[in-house]
Amino acid sequence: MPDHRLIVARGFQIAGWVLGAPSVLIALGSGIAAVVLGGGPAGSKPHYLSVSTYGIAGLLSNAATGVGGALSVLNGLAGWVLGLLAVLALLATLFAGLLYLVGRGLKVSAAWARFVGGAMMGVMSLNSLLALAVLRGGARLADAALLALFAYGLWVIGWRFEDPVPADRADG
């Protein structure tokens, strides 16, 4: 007879790794890119040339200075967006760590893990139910499969959580 608690615990641990490994890489890459993009020179006042003195060369230089200023603004904006992405990836990494810890707690029958895992499964089940009403086609089928997994997890955490009876005690 399968030990349902250990199956759900392993699911939490696998979900933690599947979410956590890419999130760490994205957080590191986005953070480094944000630092590189945001680390440009301090905002010095651009130097424009006189068009009457320098003619077409002055006009081209002034146009290049203007385009450079616009690209500098876009560079700063990209740095902020990548910084925000790094923070969001770090939050996803922390959530993945929580998933893994809940899985380890469920493996050793910790009461806190049962509570936290049940709350997480409940929220994910409600989210899946709402998505089931919105999605169409194959996405609805995939969401229904996820909803079935979440329902199984809630069933295990709620009603089948006890440790299995050892084989030597089951006979007597």
C-alpha cells in the first residue's frame, strides 16, 4: 500500500527544485544585468556645438548627443525593469525554498508542514478552480489535471496524514 504522505512530500520537494533552480539563475542574471545597465556614468550635462561655427559637423554632433541622451534614458529604464525582475525572481526562489521545506516537513510528519502545505494547496486549488472557468481547450484539460493533483494533496494532508502501520504490527 503506498504511503500517500510521502508521495505528497516528494511532490512538494520536486516542485521546490523545479521552481527554485531557474529562479535562482534568473535572479542572478537579472541582478547582474541591472547593475551593469545602471552603472553608467553620472549624468553630465551634454555639450552642444554651435551650428553656425561648425556647420553640418556641429549639427550631426548635436543630433548624436540628443540620440545618446534618449538611449541613456532607455538604458536606465531597462536597468530598473531588470532590477524589478531580479527582485521578483528572488521572491520566487524564496517561495520555492518554502515548498521544499514543507516537503521535508511532511516527510517527517511535522504539524507545521501539514498546516502550511494545506494552506498552500487550498490557495492553489482555488486558483485552479478560477482558471478552470476562464480557460478553453487544451489549457482547460491541463488545469483540470492540476486541480486533480491539488485535490489529491488536500485529501492526503487532511485525511490520510498518519504514518503507515508497520508490517509487523498490522497482523496483530
